[in-house]
Amino acid sequence: MSIQIRITVSKEINELLEKVSKKLGKKKSMLARELMEQKMYDLELIQRELQEMGKDGK
């Protein structure tokens, strides 16, 4: 199930997201979601959560 969230960014970040999303042919919201997911992966938050889920399941 998908959940929608709303974020507030500065004017400059919004302009940058618009510029990059047009260049990549993606929706701005899709680009922002992908960037958020990548940052969570880089911080190992996703890996940690998956490991915890694996421990709980055993």
C-alpha cells in the first residue's frame, strides 16, 4: 500500500528538482522519492531495518 507524504523544500531546492526532473524525464515527486530512498540506503537505515525484521522472524 502506498502512503502519500508532503514535504516542504526551499525555493532553490524546488527549482533544482524541477530542472533535474525535466532533464531526466521524471516527475518531480518521483525524483524526490528516489533521492529520499537513496539517502536512507546510504545511511544504512533500510539495511538495518531489514536485518531487524529478519531477526524478529526467526
